[in-house]
Amino acid sequence: MESFVAALGAEKADEARLAQLLGDDWRTYIPRGGVQRSDVDTFLEQYRAQHSIDMAGESKAILAVGSDHWTLPIPLTKSSQGWRFDLKAGSAEIRARRIGRNELGVLQSLLAYHDAQMDYATQDHNGNGALEYAQKIFSEPGKHDGLYWEDDGDDEVSPLGPLFGQDVVGDAWYGYHFRILDAQGPSAPGGAYSYLIGNQMSRGFAMVAWPAKYDDTGVMSFMISHDGQVFEKDLGPHGDRLAKEMKRFDPDDSWKVVDVAAGD
């Protein structure tokens, strides 16, 4: 284990040594730079502060570090040649942790979307004399027609906060895609109706979120409306197509209510 910790390096990884320990695909398991490298640095700090090797049977061991007993996702397994990293089990555990982390992040994002819409509708942002919900996440340049806009010097902070735009990576957020829906179906509280009055979304709002890469960045898809209840469903490997075809918020019996408090 000391050789593994040493290979992680104080400032950058020893690539040759990590390849010996983890194989040519070691980059799959070890972040190399940027923000993710800070995760490695945090791990090393916790390792130096406190660590232990926990046995899970006679031929499996897990490294735990820090006062919170965080466990390395790649376990050690014992063979006739001695102890080695079990990369197959490690890959599955990393995937499971990534999916769990993303799904919790998406839940919080949907709740933040709900709060942002409620905040947005307290002001008339386009000067038409009517209060309405936003039909897009990002505002057009120089406008406040979405839930996020860059600081334009008027001291009005966007409902999603000043730092939201810096956190978006590509077109996915926490490994998920998002769509705003402008109507609801018969299974929604209050029955079926459009949220639009003319071209203004004044009667409600909803959003659906689905994994950017099914069974890798996430499994469950989620929905929320102005009612504030979050629903989830496994749409399967074709969820991307199903979510893109979705026209309205309509959580039938196949969608289950999420206990948001349990996810905190």
C-alpha cells in the first residue's frame, strides 16, 4: 500500500509506477489534474493523518483513511502471488459511487430549480406587466429571460446564483440532461392542463432530468413540478429518447415519489 501512496505523488502521479500497480488503464481510476487532482491530495492528507487496512474475509482487504473512515473503492485481493488490487471490483464500485453521487446531485438540482422558478416569478423580468415562470435556464445575452444570467452590473443576481454558469460542464450537469416542460398530464396533481397562457408560462412549471449516459452517469430519471414533489423512474437504456419525446409532466403509477429528506 505504501508503494501505491508513493506513486500518487506529492504534486503529480508517477505514471510508470501506477501502470505497474493498476495496469495500463490506471487513468480510469486515478485523477491526474485540475479539480480532480485535489481529490487525490485530500486522500493523501487523510491517509497521513489516519489509515487502516480493514479485512473483509480472508482474501479481501479495504484501505480506509481519515477520521470519517473513507474507503478506497479499489479493494485488495489475495492470490497465490500475494496481494494485488482487484480492478474489476474497483471499477464496479467507482461506477456505483459515481451514479449515487450524481443522482443525489440531480435531486438537489431539481429542488434548486423549483426554488429558482418561484423566485423568478416574483418579478416582471420582461416588462409586460405579468408575472411568469422562466421557459429556459440560460438567459439571452443582456436579458433576464432565463433562470441564470451573468452579472450585468445592475445588482440583480439571477435566481440560480452568480456562480452557476461557472459550474456547467458541456451540456450535462451531474452527468444528467435537463428539459423544462410546459404542460402536465392527468396523473399530475390538479389534472391535465397547459402551463402556458399565450406565450407566457404563468400556470406552473416542470422539469425532467435523465442520465447523459445510462448505467454510467446515472440510472434513474427524475421529474419535478411547481408542486415541489420529486418523482423517479428507471426509463432504461432508451431513456434518452423517451425523455426527449416527453411533452408534459405526467407521473403515473410507474413513477415513484422520492423521499427528498432521506437524500439529504
